[in-house]
Amino acid sequence: MSWFSFRDMRLRRKIMVITVISTLVALVMACLTFFLYEKMTYPQVRLKTLSAWARIMGDNSTAALTFNDRKTAEEMLGTLKANPSVLSACLYDSKGQQFASYQRDRAARSRYPAVAEQAATEYSGGSLKIFQDIFSGGERVGYLFLETDTEEMRTRLTHYALITVLIGLISFFISLFVASRLQRYVTEPLHRVVDRMWDIARGEWDITKRLEVSGRDEIGDVAEAFNAFMGKLQTVKDMKSDLISVVSHQLKTPVAEINGFIENMLDGITGEVNSRQRGYLDQMLVIGRGNYKLISDLLSVSKIDRGVVSADIHPVSAKEVVALTIRDYEQIMKEKSLILRLEGTEEGIMLYADRDKVVEALRNLLNNAIKCTDSGSVTIRVGSEGDQGVIEVLDTGIGMDEETLGSLFTRNRVLGQEAHRSGAGLGLYISKYFMNIQKGDLTVTSEVGKGSCFKLVVPKYMKQAGTAA
Amino acid sequence: MKKFRRITLALVLAIAFPAWGQFSEYAVKAAYLFNFAKFVQWPNGTFNSAASPIIIGVLGDDPFGGDLDRTVEGKSVDGHPIRIKRFGAFDVTRVSQLQKCQILFISYSEKDNITEILGAMRGTDVLTVSEIEKFPNLGGMILFDQEGQRITLAINPQAAKSSQLTISSKLLQVATIYKSE
């Protein structure tokens, strides 16, 4: 990020830059004003001071002039040493004759202007000159000439510049500090909003979430607008869910009926079925069952979306669960020449779970295992870890890579390219959801080319406590 | 304008008065005598009104000739016009006349009567000036002294103070101060 690209700066830095620049501009303007004011008014002020000096000196020298006392006059002019900006001074008597003089630097010029040729005041060449008449008792007794350099003014202006720079530096750091503190009031709520937006954006389609509206400023407006947008989105999504739900309900029963009729035909209830007819009917049944599964899954998902899925938890034996799971698959496995192994089913492990939902989850896992395995075996292993019952489904199939594993339990996968092998792909999402609502879980480990292991965990039934752990 | 005025003034002054050095001793002293009026403050009540004259008395022989009259002619200090009074030699019967002066110049000719004169002037608000040696030591106020060519002043501020006269510090600055023991 370039320092000069104001557009690309983070808001934090933008605010700081704006604050610091406006502080500095104000300061520079103020200092410049003072500087110019000083430069304009200083000669006048200086002249007034010099005039006052001249009047005092003149008044003090009246007796010396009147009584012709040069020594006293020189002594008096000598007191000008106290004011180092006075370059030279000269006292003239009433006739304009030089009477006494003073020179700051002994080596400097010794010529003083004649009374006649000097204007009352003159500001030139870095020096300020003044002529003052000296009166005593209404009579002019002499003149005083004073000359000062403007070193003091230069020094003052230099000091002004130094002070300006110093104060500029100090206020730069102070405003930087203040800005870095104050910018948080703007950027932090904004960051919160942005973070929450990203959370929601990354979230698993949970559009019921809303941003907190932190204030009535623009950031609050953003949050409100975003919430309104999310509301719209939810309406659309609800419509979609309702549509799926209605359509699925309407389709589920006819499909189940068709499947039943096909099964009846295959069972020979409608008369002899020849081998060609059987082939077709078998195909129809496969397609019908696929459709039925798809419709069930969609219905489940829409139920999950609407939050109307609940678990009906009772003690149930793991053996019963496994038995219900494998009932419809033994035939298929035989046809694919896969070996089904059951392990630990005789150990009498009791689960505290919703039987139907665990069975559906296991059937999904088994169905997937069979689909993904062309040769070898599928193992269902029952065990326990602490107070959790564990049912694992292992296959010797194609396995999955890391990328696939990462999004395996999300339903976004439905639209992905994996769909070709596993139907709608909603099964794992539904399974995991079913396990989660009964304090269980579903996890997976897999290796490409070697097979996968899905691990289903549910609470064990504790006889002594009478309830779940 | 101011410049022009100053040129004119300088010319006028140059014509009217040549250099100081060309003035006679008494012309200078006459000027000094007049100028004392500017640096001395008399006590309240000395003048009857704001326009009352300042009287400069000359006791004894007048060494000024016409210089004193010329010096003060047409001049005034703080609105008080200047008058000159000549008294001749000291005369006890005319002391009250002397006491009416504001400045009394005691001529060298009165050297022998000086103690008596100062005794008579003691406690009055008259500024005493003289050229008699040791004048301040004797209780006089201002002495015209000489330092080479220059006329200098010696002042006894104590004497002035006891006569309720205030001598400006500026005048004291240019004078030798006599301090009584």
C-alpha cells in the first residue's frame, strides 16, 4: 500500500491523516498570522519604545545641557549599554553642536548626522533612527539622536519560527495520538460490522442471523441495510423451503405408491413376469427408490431449515440399530460381491438415542460405503468410548482427498461435481444434523484409494443413572 | 516641514549666539542664574499667583553688566515672568526686601558680609547663589566655581532643604555636592 494513495489507505489511517493535516493547517495559519502581525507591528512598537527611551534620555540630560556638563551627559548616554540594541546616540546642544555621544561598538563610525539633515524618524537599512527635541522650562535646550539595530526583531522572528516548528512537532504528535485514539470510535464499529458480515457470509446459510445496530450513524445504517437485505434473503429462502416442502410432500406418497406397485409386480402379484419385464421393473425400482430417497432428503432439509426437526430419544440397543440398518442392503451387497462384516454387535451396548434417526444416518453411511466400494468389504463396528457409544462404518473404497473431506458435511456440496456418485449429496448433511440434535456427532477419516471410515457417536444409556450422560 | 523648521531654527540660533566659548564668563553665569529657576521648586505659598514673577536679586556690585537683563528679557519659567532687582551693598535694614527674592546672587563684593547675609537669609525660601569661595561651607546653596575654562557648580543640598527648596536631581547630577559634617 502506497503512502500516497489516499484512496487505498485503511480508514484508520485516513482519519489520522485528515486529523493531523487539519491540525497542522490550523496551526500553521495561526502562526503565520502571528508572524505577519509581528512583522507588521514590530517597527511601530519598536519606534514607540525608542521614542520613550529618547524622551527619558532627553529629559535627564536637560541639566547637563543647560549647565554645559559634558561628563555627566556622556555618563548618562553610557547607560544605554543596558540596551544592547542601541547602536549609537548623540546629544546636541540648542545650536545643533555635537555635545556628547555614545557608541555601542567602539570601532563603528563616529559621524553623527547633523541636526538639520535628519528626519524625525527613519527606518532603513536594518536600523531605526530617531531625533528627539529636548525642552526644558519651555525652551529648547538640545536634541537627541538615537539609532538602534533591528537585530532584536530578527531574533524575535527567528524565535517565532523555532517556536512554530516546535509547537508544530508537538501538536503533530499530540494530534497523531489523539487521532489514533479517536479513530477507533469510527473504525471499530465498522470492523465489527464487517467481521459479522463475513461471519454471516461464510456461515452455513444461516440467514436468520442479524447484525447488531450499534448507533444511529452511517455504520448503524450499514448494519440496518444489511439486516434488511438479509430479511429479504430469508423471505426468498423461506419461500424456497416452503416450495420444496410442499412439492416433496405431494411427490413422496405417489412415488412410494409407484415403488410399492413395482415391488408387487416383481413379487408376481400381477401374474407371471418374464425376464425382460423383470429387467425393466428392476430398473424402475432402482430409479423409484432413488427418487424416493431424494424426496425424503429434500423434505428433511426443509424441515431442518424450518427448525421443526426434533429427536425422540429412548434407550435402544446398538444391535437393533445395526440390524435395522443392514436389512435392505444385504441383497445389494451380495450383487456387488462385497463382504459385510459386523463387529461388536453382541456386546450389548445400549444407546440413548432417536432410533429412527440413527438408523437413517447409518443407512446413509452404508449406502455411501457400498456406492464407493467396488470390491473388498464394508465393516460396521460397534464399540464405546467412555460414556459414548460408537458405531463406525469402514469401507475399502476409493476414499476422499482433503478438499472433499473439508466440505463433506455441508449441503453446498449438492450442486458440486461430486453429486454424480452419491445422489443428491444431502445425506451426510442430514445425518450429521440428526446426530448433533441428540448430543452425538458424525466424523470421518479417509485416505484416497484405501477407503473411508465414518464414525458415528451417540450417548450410551446409563442404567444406574437412568438418563443419558 | 519639520526639517525645514529645524534648519531655520539652527540658522537663527547660529546668528543669535555664536559659540559658547565666545560668551563672556558672566554671560554664561547670567544664563545659569536664569536656568536655576527651571530646576528649583519653591515651596507652596512662595508665589501669590501663577503669574507672580520670579525675582532674581543681585546683592552688591553687579558683575553682569547688561547680560542678565538680556538673558531674562521676555522669558518666563512655568508662567512666571523673571524680574531683576539690584540691591547694592548689604544693608541690614533692607533684609526684608532681600527675603522677597526667589533667587539671590551675592556678588563677590559682599565677601566680608557673607556670614551676616547668610544668617539673614537662613530659613527663608530664597535660593542663594554666589561666587564667593567656600560658599556652600558657609551655608550658601549654589556656588559658581571654575574648572579650567568651564564654569561648574557646587551645591549644598542640605542648605536648600532647610529653606524648603527642592533642587532637581538633574541639577544635582551636574554639580559637585557639598556635604556638611
